[in-house]
Amino acid sequence: AAQHLSHAKRVQQRAAAIDKAAEQLEAASTKEREASQISEGKGTAIQRPSAALLRDSRRLNDQSNLVLQQSQSTHAKALAALDLRMAQSLAEKASKGMSESQRYFATAIADRRKAVTADEAAARDVVRAARVAGKAGA
């Protein structure tokens, strides 16, 4: 009886250790999901203004090209050339913003993958702990 009690105690301790490991994995999963949401939010916050900047750049570029093609005034053409430079600058800023938002989205995806992996490991540990505890009760 003492030997059976000692075995049951060891099984219970093992189940408790597995359960604790599962809780730690669940906490890691929660942390990864939060990090993923933050990265996604940052990506979205950068992407929208960058897209608007790109639209403005294209519009300015189109207008400037039209002025350059149709205007006879050297003054208007000079202003249009300056506008083209500004349009190019806007496009470069938009491109940098889009690249940065893509990095945030990639980080968000990686964090979510880590969270899913941690969830799967935690689920396996909980099932193992239940089996260990079930064997001890049998």
C-alpha cells in the first residue's frame, strides 16, 4: 500500500509538472498573440497613410506630366518639373512606408505561428497530464 501511495504521489507530481509546463506555454502563446496584434496594428497604421501618399503622388505626377505636355509657358513647365520632383519624393516615402508595413505584417504572421505552436504544445501537455493522472487513478 505504501509503495502504491508513493507511485501515485510521483504520478501526481509528474502530472502537476506537465500542467505547469502547459500553463507556461499558454502564457507564451498569449504573449505571442499580443505581439502579433501590435505588429499588425502598426502595419495597418503605416499602410493606410502610405497608400494615400502614393495616390497623391500619382495624381500630382499625372497633372504635372499633362502641364509639361500641353503648356507653352516656360514658367508653368518649370513649376510642373518641381511638382514632378515632389511627386517622386512622395512616391519614395510611400514606398518606404509600404515596405515598413510589410515588415510589421511579416512579424505579425511569425508571432501568430509561434502562438499556434505554443498552443499545440500546451494542448499536448494537458492531454499527457490527463493521461498520467488517469493512469494514477486506475
